[in-house]
Amino acid sequence: MSGSILKTLNLPGWNYKLSHEGVSIFAPTKRDATHLAQSFGDALSETAAKMNGKVRIGWRGCKSPIEFYGWMAASRNPTAQETAERILRTEGSVFCSQMQMPVGLLRRMIAAADSDRPISIVRQDTRQQIIVNQPMADMLQTPPEVATQRVMTKFWLPEDLAELERRLHQNSEFTWTYSAGLNEQAWAVLTTHFQAFEVEGIWYRQGTCLSTPQLVPIPPGAFAPAS
């Protein structure tokens, strides 16, 4: 881990331990854990990749720790054989509404099918959510056929969506805690690892949810018609 992270972990109230699964970090509070994830998401993903495991951040009373996996860091593309094997293993656990599927997007779709974390992919020019895996469909409590037709402007407050797109423009990969709509009847606080990527001239954003949604009251102005 980087010196900046270790400096934080050596402060009073922090602790960490290494195991065959990776690194477990214990933060003084949930707020401290979230700040660490937001500040050092890339470095924590790289640490997970180097250890071939994961980095988990918990706190007192925590039921759903924030986790970083090695696949979140930049890694090699799968071989043709690995891609074919993963296609055969998906078994309907990932859903897509886009008919044409370039190889770069197909690989992302296969990785989403392999993941037990909720993952979605949004096409940036239309802001349509085109891919969800089964854990994401379950989290949204929405049939995947519906979830993959959504224009996501409706499920964000305008100022938060503007902040998301500003961050994606400045830094193609980061972790962020924010609030958004799960479906038309539920709003929640989420911690998500976002990544912007380009395939054949089209930009997409992938979101991997790292925490269990915490339901909050629906804010005024939510679920406005998509623009």
C-alpha cells in the first residue's frame, strides 16, 4: 500500500491486518471509511490486484464493508479462449438491451456476469442503462428488461448527475458515496466505483456498487421526467 494510506492507517483508532484473502482495514467511523475509499480508491484496487485478493474497509457495527477487488485496477485483456469460456458460463446472469455488441463491451458484459457485485453500464451519449447483471437487477428491485431501457437522468438529482459527469471527465475512475433512485418508489445512499471507458468511439460508464443501499426519504425534485 502507498505511504499516504499507511500514514492514515497508523493514526489512532485505525487498524488493519493481512490474510490470504487480502487486507482488512478497520476505520474509526463509517465516515472515515468512506473518506478513505473516496480518496484512495485507485490505490486500494491496485493493492488488491497485487495481492490477488481484495481490500475490505469496515468500522464498528459495520454490516456491509466497502470492498475493492483486483479487477477494478487496470489489467490485461482476457485471451480469446478465456472470453469464450466466460460467455458459456454466463447462463443468463447478465442482461443487455443493445443489439450490436463490440468486443470491448462484450468483455465488460462477461466480467459483470462473473461478478457477485451489482454492476451496470450506461451509454453516455444517450444516458441509457444498457447492461445490468443479476445482482444489480435484484438491488434495483426491477426486472432487467425494464432496467436496461432506463434513461438514467430520471434517477439522479440534476446537481448530482452534473457532479458525476464532471468527475468522469476529470478522472476516468473513482469511488463515490452519493444518493440516487433505485426504482420509482425508493431512494438510497450508495457507494459505487465508477469507471468511464470508450469502445469504438462511444463512451460508457460502468458502476459497481460496493455497499448495501441505505434507504432514505425521496428528496424533492426526484424522479423528474428524463431530459
